[in-house]
Amino acid sequence: MALQLIVFDMAGTTVHDSDNVHQSLITAFAHFGYQIDREDANSVMGIPKPVAIRVLLTQKFQLEPSQEDIDAIFREFEDTMLYHYRNSPDVRPTPFAERTIRTLRKIGAKVALNTGFSSNITKTIIERLDWQDMVDAWTSADEVERGRPYPDMIQLLMAEFGITDPANVAKVGDTPSDLQEGTNAGCGWVIGVTSGSHTREELEPYPHTHLVDDLWQVVQLTVDEFAHA
């Protein structure tokens, strides 16, 4: 097993998040008269936001939402997130994110980003952080048929680099859906980061190969593998 590609999540993993995603989702629901709390929002972190909205409307409010209802809440969420990522001084990489990415690429890894955000938000983050040349590729939930926890985004990135064996791929993220995505893709490394939206205790029940406290530990876990690639 030789590590060829590492796929990092964005918000909460490589992009600092002070519960901004949670609060934007809470605000979007409140705009239409639905009250959800952080625990509700956290339960759907990482999955495509239209799916998250449908899940919450169905499970918490016992509704059968129309696509129009879902789209309206999603547009409110997306607008709030776009404003945040374009304007907030709080937008920055997480500790060790850029150092980790540069080091992994220097020693021979392909580094990609994926996210439950729409491509509009992803592009805004990439441009705000000037990461166009920081990573080799990125993809968003709306670019594939199925977002997390399905493996479609990882498989799309693998195809882009001509990688056929998912055992040579690592997935790194801060949510249960990240860990499920990596596991469903058959990744050789499924690494949970405990400094994001979920604690070590919250991630522990989900399938993983490692849990780390910060991104630099990803380098420490994987650097030896590139010598054998």
C-alpha cells in the first residue's frame, strides 16, 4: 500500500471555522420560521447542504418538504456563507494547514480538497485564501451525483489523477460524514481531526484508521509511506 493522494475536508479541517457554518444553517432555518440548535446543525455537518436541510425538515419537524422549500433555505444559507467567506476577517487556514499541505506535496503527494459546500462557496474560499496553487485539485458536493457519506467525490478526484486503488488514498476530515466517506471509498487511511466541529469522543464511534489533534500529525502519520510509493 503506497500513499498517492490525500483528500482534505475544508471548513473545520483546513479552513478555520468558529461555528460559522452551524450558525449560518441555524440562521437560514430561522429566516423561514424553523428553530434548530447547534446540536441539530452538527448532526448534519459535512453532508451536502440541500440534503442536510431535507434531513432536518423531515426528521426534526416531521415534514415532507417540497424542493422549493429546500431550495429557499439553501439559498439563504449559501448567501450567508458567501458573505462570510468574502468579508469576514475570521477567514483563515486552520493551524498547520498550509505547512502540512506544502510538506505533503513536496514529498510527492497529490493533495486535494473536498467539501459538502456548493461549488460557489468552494470557489470563494479558494480565492479568498489564494489557494489556487496551494492544492492540486478540489471538488464540491454539487459536482457529483451523491455527496458524503458516499464516495463519489473521492472517486472523482482519483479519476482525475489516474489512481485506481483507493487503498493508496487518505481521507482527512472533522465530521462523521468525512470518516464514512473515506470508509465507503475504501481509503487506506481514514483520519479524523478532533480540533474541528466534532470532539474525539464524538468521532470515536465512526470507522477510522486514526484520530489526530491537528493536521501536522497527518504528516507524521503518512510521511514514511511516500518513501515506498
